[in-house]
Amino acid sequence: GLSGQILVVWLIMLAGPSIAGLLMTSLVDGKKGLKQLLARFLTWRVAFKWYAAALFIFPALLVLILYPLSLFSPAYSLGSAIALGLFAGLIGASLEELGWTGFALPKLQLKYNPLAAGIILGIVHTLWHLLADLWGALVTYQGYYLLHFFLMILAFTAFRLIAVWIYNQTQSLWLAQLTHASFTGSQLALSPTALSVEQMIIWYALFTAALW
């Protein structure tokens, strides 16, 4: 059925970057590259401020945006799907960042500065989500879909620049995964669930601007 097809698309979307990252690391850098990838994943002893940045930037921005909006309309009240957000965020980030930060980012930064590398990777990351997003959001947003996806590109690229900044300061793939988990998980956990399309565009536009 349709739900089964959507699940397959989402699993491919999540697993694709990790499979590609591991395969390309093996092909390009061999066993040495795989050992370095593992070492970056196991790099967890970094200053507390980087954990704080990875975990709290995104939920803090969401609260700062949605709480004032909720004073004008109760529809903007913070969501409460904490368990779902944590689970989905950790699963998605654990898989995807093996490709995005594990392989693609270090290779991009051999040629580009961190700003350019982050922008390129942010756009590619967003486009990789396009099929799954179309399947889930096209019916919801309808005539607003292009605006929604444009905001998604801007938000994902801003997120990627933050993730690149944290990774470059720590060289920790594990921390990049936590940053991604916080970005995805906090949105799933805290986003309002009873908004009109126009209201969804408004709050996500504010969130995107805050990220930048």
C-alpha cells in the first residue's frame, strides 16, 4: 500500500548517505580511510560548550519563536511529541551523517572553504530529501509547496553551516550526528500540529530566519 511505499522511500532516504559514505570512503581512501572515519566517530571528549551548541541551539530557537506566536494564537502552542522526536532524530542523524559529514564534508573542504562547503552540502542534503518531502508535503502545502521547499533549502543550508562549524571545531562525527539529531528531533517534538498552511509557512519562515 501507499504507507508501505512511503516507508521504503524514507528508509532509502535515511540509509542512502550512510551506505554511499561508507562505500566511497572504502573506494577512495581504503582501510585507512575507514579507520579514520571510525576514529572521528569515537571522538567524544570535547569541551562541554560544543555539546551545548549541538543539542540546544535548535530547540531554543523553536521555543523563542513559537512561544511568542502562541500568545497571539493557541494554534502555535509547542508540540509534545518528545519521544518521537528523540527516536526519529537519532535514527536519521546516525545514518545520514556517515555520508554528509563522514565522507562528503572532508572532501569538499579540500577544495572549498567551510562556508562554500556548507552551502553546497546543505543544498545537496535538501535535494536528497525532495522525493520523500514531495510524497509527504505536496498534498498538505498544495499551492504553497514551492515556497515551503524554498524555505526548506534555506533552513537545511543554515543547519548545515552550523553543523560544519561544530564539526570543524571538534573533528567529532559523533557530535555532528548529535547536531543533526537535535535539528530534526526538536522540530518533530516541538512543532505545532494544528496549524493552517499559512501558519505553517509563517513559523517556518521565522525559524529559518533565526537559523541564519
